[in-house]
Amino acid sequence: MKLFLNKLLYLIIMLFIISLISFVAINAAPNSFFASGELNPNITEESIAQLKSIYGLDKPLYMQFFSWVTAIIQLDFGISFASGEMVKNEILDRIPITLTINIISMFLIFVISLYLGIKSALSKNSFFDRFTGQLSLLSFSMPSFYLALLCVLVFSIYFKILPIAGLHSVQDDGSLAYYLDFAWHLVLPIAIITFGGIGSLTLYIRSLTIEILKSDYIFFARSRGLDNKQILRYYILPNLYPPVITLLGLSLPGIIGGSVILESIFSIDGMGLLFYQSALSHDYPVIMGILIIGAFLTLIGNMLADLILLKLNPNYDAK
């Protein structure tokens, strides 16, 4: 309970710091949604001043920040400049698909990297080890946007196997065909995120496994007649879980940030595409709302990683 309270306090403090930095950075941006000529070339300065008054932008910055933080505590992220809708509702409409893609991708990254890294270490210097090494290097050196465009060109345009963009090709009638079509549209985005995430983690797991195999307790286990499956179950995996889970928690911001690019390329109506569209239109309430939600999810992910590690190892120090 003490650890949970400490983590909760840390989460609140970090959210406040992130909100302050985000607010200052956005207000320091050179362009504004209400800049003369942005909305309408014929709009008057009086109309712009009236709009700023309606949204509270005529107040000093510290008062705007205080009002914004107070509203966030009440789960009110304000009103979108562009659509006039509540920011909270727009994010709630978009966040499920973004979370679905990222959760599935993180699970696949964990499973695939664990398998490739351990098998490479157990068969060191074999063909499989060399192939996995080259695949891993290709993974974290290949830009996700380039890989996405390449996959669209090959699998969607040339071979016409996978959908080019969007989430649906059939009408939403609640049938099995509709959900299968939905899953089929997610194949490329999830595959690209997964491929981009397995490279560094696979090499990291391989390196850790090789060091574990050099340990004295592994030599002692082999002398007792334990085979590779038993050594894997009782010695390798328990020592791999803590650093791997920690690394996954730290990589969560990069995975979520990658959604901005991939959702824009595949026209997936998620939080990443909403952020991109809001950035183009200088829709600051939506941008700030997404930044806070993203930061909250990242901090929650790191806190869950610490709690999982504590469950796996009661002596784990998560301070």
C-alpha cells in the first residue's frame, strides 16, 4: 500500500510538471488559431477579441493555466477551437482504437522478442542467431513511416491482400464479418508497430540471456542434469522478466508517439490522427488534452510495470 501511495503521489507531481511544460510550450508557439487571417481573411480584430474572451484567452497566462488545471481535475479539457465539441468527448471517441492497437502491439513485441532473444542466445553463433541479429538491426534502423508506405505499396496496391487505409470496408451490422473486417484492417498497423519494437528488445534479451547462461548457478543446474527447458523455466525466465518488463514500460511513450504517424498514414480515426489534425489547425485545447492523456497512460504503464515486478519479486525495490 505504501508503494502504491508513493507511486500515486509521483504520478500526480509528474502530471503537474508535464502540464506546466506543455502549457508553456504551446503558448510559446509562433502561430495561433485566432491569428488574423487564420479563421477568415475578412475577420475583424473585434471579432477575434470577442472569440478570445469567450475561450478565456484574454486573461494573463498564469490565470489561464490555473483555470486549465482546475478544469482538468474535474475531467474537463475544454472546448475544441475547430469543432466546438467537448475535447473530452472527442478523445473518448478516438482513444479506444489507439489503445487497442498499442496494447496488442506491446503484447506481440514482448512475446516475439522473448522468443527470438532466448532462442538466439541458446543457439549462439548459429544461422538462426545471425539471422535474428540482422532482423533486429533492420527493425530499429527502419523508419516506421517508410516501412508503412512500403507495406502499403506491396501488400495493398501491388498484391491487393490488405486494406490500404481506414478501419472498415463493410457496414456496421454487428455481424462476425464486420469484426473480421475490422481485425483485417488492423493487420498492417499492428505488424509495423510490432516489427519496429522487437529489434532493440530482442538484442537486449539475447545479451541478458547470454550473461545468465554464464552464471555459476546455470553451471550447477546443468551438473544436476537439468535440460534446457527446465533451465529456461526455473532460471532464465525469472531473471529476464524484471528488466524486460521495465524496458517495456519505458518504451511505452515511443509506441504511443508512433501512433501519430501510423494513424495518419493509414487514416485510422484514433488519438494519433486527432493530434496530427489538431496540430495543423492549432487547436490547442485538443493538443493539450491529448498530451495530458498520453502522459497519464505512460505513467500508469510505468506504475503497472513496477507493481508487476513487485508481484514477481517481493524484494524488488521500486522507489
